[in-house]
Amino acid sequence: MLGLIGLALVVLGILIVILGSFLPLIRLYFGDRSVISQLFWGGVIFLVGCALLIYNAITL
């Protein structure tokens, strides 16, 4: 179960980074129109997802 949540967060982080420049509503959701903010939040969500995936792999 934890692996699926991690995978979903990784995919969400990648989508925020890639699609944020094409979909301005994603950037407005995070409070500004800056690409730096988009990269930051996408990276944070991606890293949390990666950490969950690594934790899940260790505990198997």
C-alpha cells in the first residue's frame, strides 16, 4: 500500500514539473505564477514519493 502512495506522489511530482508550464491553473494553485515555485513543489512531492518507495523496498 505504501508503495502505491509513493508511486502516485512520484507521478504527481513529475506532472507538476512538466505540465505546470502548460497549465497555469497548477501554478495558481501553489500561490504564484513562478516556475521556481513549480519546480520546488514538484521536486518536494517527487522526493517524498521517492522516500516512500525506498522505505517500502527496505521493509519488504
